[in-house]
Amino acid sequence: MEEILRIEDLHFHYGANHALKCVNISVGKGEIVAILGSNGAGKTTTLRCVSGLLGKPTSGKILFQGDNIISKKAERIVSSGISHVLEGRHVFPKLTTKENLFLGAFRKDRSFAAGLDYVYALFPRLMEREKQEAGTLSGGEQQMLAVGRALMSKPQILLMDEPSLGLAPLIVKEIFEIIKKINADGVTVLLVEQNSKAALNVAQRGYVMVTGEVALSADAKCLMQDESVRKHYLGEG
């Protein structure tokens, strides 16, 4: 499988805290890959390093389609084809749904109208609420808006951080069905998620992180069926 993203020997420090320790992760074009682990494992930090939100990591490489992006600024990383859906949604509450989506469509090669049509086809409720202030949307609708805004830049790979966080089970199911649809439409997905069952149900492969390191990696089905993995690494059972 053609590789679209490779993280090589990545180290990151928050001051004296060695948050990431020699992290190695690969993502094939067209895959959904899950990064699992408990709070503080380094999952979010890994995604933020890829998208440039934390500045330059201590050392290592982040190769996107063969190009080392480790020193690039976040806006250039988005322009290259990587979008990041942050944990906690982070919509602009005083702007309308449509205005939030407009902010995601700054790439010059992307038609706003075409992007809007695609997002509204994925999330019909956003079209119904396009004139409504984002801060008045439900939690599930805000998550849909955050995903839709990220898709407006027409990414080749979508980084998703805890998309199920704080949502009702029915909405979680809907969000993960949308993730599968986005992937079927040609977008690679790197997914950070504490809900390991939901993540592994849609992913082809998974990595388990523990205290800033990759503890193991395997096919999603193998991880889901391994009771010892679920108990000792994922805090389940």
C-alpha cells in the first residue's frame, strides 16, 4: 500500500516533560488508522505535532507524501492537504454554521460552493442550521460542524482527535458512520479515540500508546479480540 504519512523517531518535550519518546507510526493512503491509549498517553500531542500546532518537535521526522513537514507552519501544513479536527470541537460560537464552514475553505484550488454541497450532503442538519450561531448548536451538531469545516479544505488526510467525546451513543454511532463515508470518498483518516471499540470497528490498523511511546501495533481486528491488550493497555475489562 502506498504510504501517505510516516512519523519517524518523533520526540517532543513540554519543557522538561518528555511527552513523546521515539514514536513511529505509518499510515497508508486510503486507510483509517487508530491511535489508542489512556489519558496522557501522547495521542493528542502526536496529532498536534503532525498538524504543526505545537511548533517544531524536539527531533524526528514527519513525512507527508515523502516531504518532511516537521519544520513547516500549521497553515502551510493545511495547504499541503492535512486537516485537523481538534478535541472538544472548537467552533466559533458567535459565527453562523455557514460562516464557520467558510473559514475552512481558504485553499485557492477549492470551490466554496462545491465544498459546501459536499458537507451539506454528509451533514444535512448543518444545511438546516446554516444561519444559526454555532454556539447554539447541540454537541453532536458542533462535532459535525468541526468535521465539516476541516473537510472544506479538501484534505488528503484528516486527523481526528476524540470525535466521540461527550456525545450520546446514537450520535457517536452516526459520527463513526460518517468517518467511514469520508474514507470511502478517498480521504485517509488518522483517528485518536479513547472509545477503542468504536475506533477499531472502523479502522484497518491500530497503534496503542503508553506514556508517550508506541507500545504495540496490529490489525484492528487483532487488537479488538485480544483481551490482554484491552485490559492492560486500554483500561478495559
